[in-house]
Amino acid sequence: MSGKLIVVSNRIPTAATPSGGLVFALHETLRKTGGIWIGSDPEFQADPSDTLKEIGDQSTYQRLAFEMSETDYQTFYLGFANSVLWPVCHRRGDLVQMSRRFEEGYRRVNKRLARQIFEVAGPEDMIWVHDYHFFPLAADLRELGFEGKIGFFLHIPFPALGDMGALPPSANLAHWLADYDLVGLQTRSDVARCLEMFRSELGAELMHDGKIKYGERRVGVRSFPIGIDVEAFVATAEKSTNREEIAKDLSGELIIGVDRLDYSKGLPNRFRAFGRYLETRKDKERRPSLLQIAPPTREEVSAYRDIRFELEELAGRLNGENAELDWTPLRYIHRNIDRDVLAKLFRTARVGFVTPFADGMNLVAKEYIAAQDPEDPGVLVLSRMAGAAEDMTEALLVNPYDIEEMSEALAQALDMPLEERQARYTACMKRVRATDVGRWSENYLNALKDSRRDLSWSSFNERHKNSA
Ligand code: ADQ
């Protein structure tokens, strides 16, 4: 690549060496290649600047922030991104909040950001855009005349055509995405849905190399299943410090769930399934506990407040009905936990309980597997609706709407003989290693480098002018 790499994501890490799988992988990539990482400034400005500003550590590559007003945050971030696009992509059209202000905010922030990027991007630069906050960014950059390569990666599920009916007409995903060189998605099912959209909305043709042909344009649509920083997570989980203390405090068999408190993660049904397991377990002397760690997220959005109340009520009832003087069946922690403690909790837990209704991939499933002791591994109970289930077929796959099936899976996991646990763990771990996040970003960027939109920008402009 002769130009530089520009990564765009909503959040930008400011620490010299940020932690966390995806953020760390992008940091490592930029550290090697140099370039720019662009993300939003967490401070609101009454009158957002038209230029990007330096934020955080600048020693290995440049980090630049785009400013937003409080109205931008309300309409672009909480509004269109998280009250329209997020529910639509997670098959919850019933939770969509329609507002023209949201649409305007989304377009305003994306257009402003495109102008800001255009100022710092050279013609040879390659831009990698992350997630649903920025679907239209390539279209806005093309309109300004940027001809270089632009790739997109969607971390969440690609919506089915039927679900897109809940989007306002201004949200034209097909047109927005057709301006990227490469659309990266988590799973093969996401790719199938995206191709279906291109075919039906634009009449695009699918070519033998897997690209779609739209007029004279070629857009690559491929799956790049994301993973975790495997070696780092394994090493953290293996470190013995505190492990004994954690295990002592959590006496008995542990089932663990770790999720942002999001309605897509299926937490109420998970609690119900655990309650059902307790009710139906044959050996009443057996007293496993479910540790659910669920830090709050997007609490300004009403659907997130509702799920919090629902869970608190369910948790209270479950413990009220089942607890003994010396046993609390459900522990529900509503905050963030250090990653090294998390890794050890995963290793201690007999069962990893991951039951989203919809999830792009689900990194917790991979972290749980990576944290296990190969000599005595625990069992992953995983929703079929998580992207991770497409390849981790040796987990105990469950339907997150079926309480009975999930409760039976818990029983099966807790009773599973060592040999079967090891066989399932080995198969899952193979998949976890194959999708290591370092390799993921390398694969994506290689594919973006090799991608080529066949049409020159000038003739594309011409066509647009003629059709206008
Ligand atoms: P998320 O919806 O945030 O990500 P997930 O993939 O599970 O879901 O990643 C969450 C991360 O946060 C994990 O690394 C987890 O360990 C961490 N985490 C969660 N709760 C925590 C807590 N209490 N304390 C500390 N850490 C916690 C989106 C998509 C996913 C997709 C990822 C990456 O929704 O489907 O897998 O992006 O592409």
C-alpha cells in the first residue's frame, strides 16, 4: 500500500496501549503500518468544529477526534444508530423509534465526518470504516470526490430484507454500501442476506468471484468472522493469582454469563432457563449458581431501561423462590469487571451460558472457550442465533426462545463426562484460534488492498449526473 491506513470507528481509544480484543488488534495494525485512527470526541461542543483534532496518545500513529454537539449525540448516536439501526439489525423492529430528527442527525454527522476525512486523506490512502454508525460514509466521501479504497466492516447482524421494512426510506443501505470497495460481514448468513439485498434493491448481479456487479461497479461482499486475541486471553486465564480466592468465594458449581445489558442478549430467558433448571433438577443437593455480569449500556434509550427493570424483577423472584440461608443461586453484577478477573471467572465456571436472540459474533463465547483448562474444560452453551454458532458447532447449541431446551442443556453441560467436555472444547478452541483477531484484521486489509472497483470515479460521476 503506498498510501496510509485510516481507521474510522465511533469510539477511539486514548491510552498509549489500549486493551480489549478488537481495539487492541486495530491498535496493533496501525502501530505496524502507521496511519490515522478517527473516532468521536467524548466531550460535547455547542458548535462542533469542521476539523478533526488530536486526541490521546500520538506516539505511534495519529488519533483524531470529530466533535459532536449534544444534539448530534442524541440524534445520531442514541437516535438513529441505536434506536433505529441497532433494533432493525437485531430483528427488533418493534423497538424502532421513528424521528425525522434522528435521520437528519445521522446524515449531518456522517456528511460532516466525510468532509473532515476528505481533508486529511490522500488519494492513495485506504479507509476502513467500522460499524452501523457510518453506513453512508463512503457515499458521502465519493460525493466529495474521494476515489481511493474504502472498506466497511459491520460488527452486528446484517438485516434481512423483511426487517429493513422498518427503516425509513432515507436509509438506503443498498445505495450506501454500493459505494464501498469491500463490505465485510461476520458470517456466511450475513453475506447471503447482503447479497439478497443488492440483488433485490439494485438489481445487482452476483459474479463468479463473489463480488456483486452494479452497473460498472464491483463490490466485494465477504465474511470475516471476528475473534479475540487468543494468546493474550489464554495467558491471562492461566495466571494463578487470585484464582483460588475467586474460586473460594464462588463455592459450588458456577454457570457464567457476561454481556452488556442489551435486549439482544436474551438475558430474561437465560434467567428463566436457569430457574427452570433449578426446579427440574433431579439432585436437589446440587446447588449451582449463575453469575451474570451485565454492565449498563445506552441507558438513555428507553428499551434499555425496560430490560434493566425486567431483569431486576426476575432476579429478585428467582432468588426469593430458590435461595437458602447459605446459597444464593443468582448473582447479578451490574458493572464492568477487570479483564483478568473476567478471564479467571471464565476458567472457574463449569458452564459458559451465552444465549443472545441475535448477535453479530459474540466474543464472550470465544473468551469462555479460550479461558478453559484443557485438562478439565467447562462447557459452552451457545445460542444458535449468535454469529459464533455458525462455526462453533461443537458447543451445546440452543434456541434462546426455548426455556425448556436451555434448561436441559444446562443439565447436560453440568453432567457431561470429562472425555466429551475435552472433545467439544478441542473442536471449539480450533475455531477460536482460526479466527484470532490479529489474523482477522490482516485478512480484511489484504482483501481490501486487492479489491478493485472497476469503474473510474470520473465515469461514475458522469453517470450520476446523467441520471440526475
Ligand atoms: P458486543 O455486543 O459488545 O459487540 P461481544 O462480542 O460479546 O458483544 O463483546 C463484548 C466484549 O465486552 C467482550 O470482550 C466481553 O468480555 C466484554 N465485556 C462484556 N461485559 C463486560 C464486563 N462486565 N466487564 C468487562 N468486560 C465485559 C459487538 C457485536 C458482537 C461482536 C463484537 C465484535 O454486538 O456481536 O462480536 O461487536 O465484532
